[in-house]
Amino acid sequence: MQTQSTRLHEVGKRCSCVRHADAGDTEGRGYASVSFGFKRILVVEADLAEAEALSRGLRRHGHEVTTVENGGDALAAYNEAEIILLELELPDLDGLEICRKIRSDCDVPIILVTGRGAELDRVLGLQAGADDCLVKPYGFRELLARMDAVMRRTGHRGPREPRVLCRGDLEIDVDTRRVRLGGEPVDLTRKEFDLLYVLASNPGTVVPRKRLMLEIWGGSWSRRTVDTHVGTLRRKLGASSWVITVRGIGFQLGHG
């Protein structure tokens, strides 16, 4: 007949994260507080018992924790997180695919947590964009140390801010290369967009003609090429005052 202590030991072996997370309160008393300043952690874990135990341990260390149990919920919640603990084995989507999707959109640190011990699984996780990979069973203090190390390496990167330049009524979306003026789209060619972007990126500054030639046209350009594109850009923006000519120097973005 099994004793009560034996049964509890077997439960602890099956639920490794529960055992190690709770250990953070006892074994981890001598562990120095981690140095990074984040508070919001997203735990993506299909096993509810493991997720609860891990979250409890993290909250005891002063962190704000959100738990989700599938990939769909993870994709809906990651924008609010400052670090993500992502389980690979999820019921709806593959953890590697979730990692790729998150990494394509932002630089939030990701630590993969998996029961797969093969080297190939860890390599695939890192190639998918993870900052680190932790294999179960693991110690809670090791998790905290790895989180600390990841935050140091990444410089506590957060969600990537949308790159949109706003200059009065003019909006320039750098990622989609779309321009709107007063809410209305402005159709620009690739070179016209590049010209506008360089000027808008240097507000209040006269950009030398030579710099425009080199940055936009490289080694294939002429003085007339720049003047022609400036003229077309003014026409499409509806006013010559959007691009100001500074005689003998270059051009500056105006105010329309």
C-alpha cells in the first residue's frame, strides 16, 4: 500500500512545474530579486494545474501574470506582455508557429517551455524567434535566472511601436509605405515615397540635394531627376509649400 507521502511524491513528479514553482517560496528564499523591472508576464500553458502553480510562484515575486491555455488566446494577449513563457504543446496551434507570428510583429522576449528534450526541438524553437528554451522538468529559480538573463540581453524590449510619421495632416506609414493627407490616401511611386520619407524624417532640417541623390537614387541620378520628383510630389500633395526649396542647398518639408 502506498503511503500518503509516496502518493504526493508521484503527483509532484507528474506536475513538474507545480512542484518547482511552489519551491520558489521555500528553496528560493535566498534567491536575490531579479533585476529587470517588468511586471506583465504572459504564461501560455495548456495544463491548467501547471499554469496555476507557475503563476502563483511568479506573483509571489511581485509580477503581474496572465495565463492562457491555447494559441488563439496567446495571439490575442501577447501585445500586453513584457515577457512570454510559451509552451510548445498547445491544443489548437503549434507553439513554434505561435512564436513565429509573435516575433514577426514585435520584439517581446519569448522563452519556450517544452517537455521535448531533443536538441532539434530547441534549435527549431530558437530559429522560430525564441530568446531561450527551457526543458521540463526545471527548477523555479532556474526559470527566474533565465528570465533575468533574457531581459538583460534584449534590453527589456517591448512591443514594437507602429512606425507612422505624422506631420500636420500628413501621415506616413513606414511599414506599409502608405501616405494619407487629411485622411485621404495619396498614391505615390516608390521613389516619391522615399523622397517624402527622408524629408519627413528630418523635420525642420534642410536636406542637402546631394544626400537625397545618394540615399534615394544611389549612383544613378541627375539634378533633373530630383527636381522632377519634387515637382510631382508637390502636385500629388496638393501644394508646393509641402516641399520647400532652399536655394543652393536642398529641400525641407513644409506644412502644406
